Amino acid sequence: MRRLLAGPLLVLAVAAGPMVVPGAAYAAGILATVDVRSTLKVRSAPSLAAGAVGSLSPGQNVTVVCGVAGQSVRGSVRTTDLWDRLSTGGYITHAYVRTTGQIPRCSAAAAKAQAVAVRTKTYQVGTVRSADGKVNIRTAPSTSAPVKRVVADGAKVQGVCGVVGAMVNGTVRSTTQWNRLADGTYISHAYVVTPTLHLCPGAPATPVTTPTVTPEQFLKAAVPGAQRGWRDFGVPASVTIAQAILESGWGRSGLASVDRNYFGIKCQDGRYGTLANGCHVYRTNECTKAGTCFATTGSFRTYPTMGHSFRDHGNFLRVNSRYRPAFAYTKDANKFIWHVWKAGYATDPNYYTKITALMASYQLYQYDVWK
């Protein structure tokens, strides 16, 4: 993304309707991870009595701008009255949060600026432009956040301010800007034509870089969902984990890092089943057997967690009749993946060898729960 200096303002988007950063920009924030069993509510104020403006999943990364004193909460990490103000403007109790650094206290000026923004509810009317079908409006500036509603091409939306979130390649532009709407939800600026929006109070002006996940960290995160996939659908956990490693590059692929889609499972006519939470349209290139390549688009499923993606992978194999022979070997991982490959799961002639090599090299058989 190109940046231009325009007087005292730093412009973050050069297409129609940019987002501008006030001269007194806020700090980039602290990367934090949610440690909760189910979901953690994002509140409009530092209290359990405040209205919920979103929710976070276990293990989800967030950006904390600063901390304020509020209602005391006993959580899985600690008991504390500290509440973390997120880059998106909401609050979560620090009782369920693990951070990578010390969180600064919110300044009085920052708190006042947010209170004014909430009270005045000023907004700019934008128009949705989409050649990719309906556009998702989400609870957070990420393609993996839950979908609150959808809007069609030509719909009007009320943008209050902008934040930096997941990169989206849309009809209007490719951008990391997300527009926060008057009701607290978010829409990607990649699909909106709107007058200039200012950076939301407390939001960082640049994306937060997520640390690279090590193989050990990947496996620790992958095992619960893979074992649940075997219990629910009969796919050996070792197979699921090995396929995820190979197909997502240890979670580094765009589909995995942005949408938590570790297997490239697509939406079908806008349908994404019961385990995914939406669809993300990507521009891709495909080639015919004759070697002729052409530009096209693909609609891929998005998931709230890695575990949901792993379970959906099991469901995908179970409901497709072509893979039925493999399910005679739900307790024999090598035979299972052999029959999946022979049924046409992958065109790579070495796919079976690669998967079994990963299972052996990383001792993935130990996660097969029938043993």
C-alpha cells in the first residue's frame, strides 16, 4: 500500500475515500492472545454490564492499545480489574488475556476522544460496489470474524471511522482498511466507495505482524481439532494434521492465516455449511490441461477457529461418496490416506508419499486417539 503525505495528515489509502490518521497518532498497540474456553465478549465499556459489540474465540489474536480500570473479573489467566481497550475500540477484561508486552494505561485524552466519537455518532454514507456477489459485514476487521449480515451491490452503509485489518482484494480496491459502521460492525473498504474516513480512536496505523508459528506451536494448536474430527467423522487425526501441514505450509498460506482455511475448501453457490462462518472471494489463476491459463475467482470458506476448519475437513471427506472406500480404514492412517488419494483428492503423483513422510517425521501417529 502506498502512503502519501498530505499536509499534516498521513493518507493510508490512495483510492476514493481514503482513511486519514490524525497528527497525534496513537501507538501501534500490543499483540495479545485470548485464553478462554468458549468465547470472550467485547464490550462497549470496561464492565460486564456494558453492551456486547463483538466476541472473540479461544486463541484469537487481538491488538491492545491501552488498559483502564473497570469491573473486577476472575478469569482463566488472572483475577483483575484491568480492562484492555482494543484497536477496534471495544473492551475486553484482562482476566482472559495473555500479552507479549506491558500494556500502557489509557490517557485521559484518548478516553475522551472515544467517548465523543460514540456520543456524536457522526458518519459518512458510503456505497457498496461488488462484482463478487453480496458482501459480508462482520463483528471485527477480519475475514475470519463472525458475519453479522450481508449487503448487496449498491447498498448504503454508514461509516464512522477506519481501522487496519486483514488484506482484502475487492471490486473497488485491494486494501487492509476496514470501515467501522455506526452500529459497531465492520465492512472491508475494498468494496466501498465513501468520503474520507478518519482513523478510529486508539487504532494502530499499520498492521500488526503476527509472529511466525513454529512446528511445535502448530501441532499443539492442531491436535484438539484433528482428534475431534476423528471422533465426529472418522478421519484419523494424523492424516488431518499432515494434510494441513502440506496444504497450508504450516499455516502460512493466505487462506490459513487470514481465513483459518487449512484445506482450501470452497463455498458452493454461497453456501458454507454449519462449521464455517462465511465465504471469501479471491482472484486466482487456473490452467487447462493444454497449458492455457486464465484469471478467475474462487469463493473459499472462512472459519472462526482452526478446529472448525479441521472438523469441516472431516465432514467434507465423509459426505463425498468418492472417498467412501477410505472409511473402511478409519484406524489405519496410511491406508486411509492411500484411498483418499486414489479417489482423486490430489493430482500430485507424490501426494501420498509426502503425507506419510510428514506423519512419520513428526510422529503424528501418536495423536490417533484409538491407540
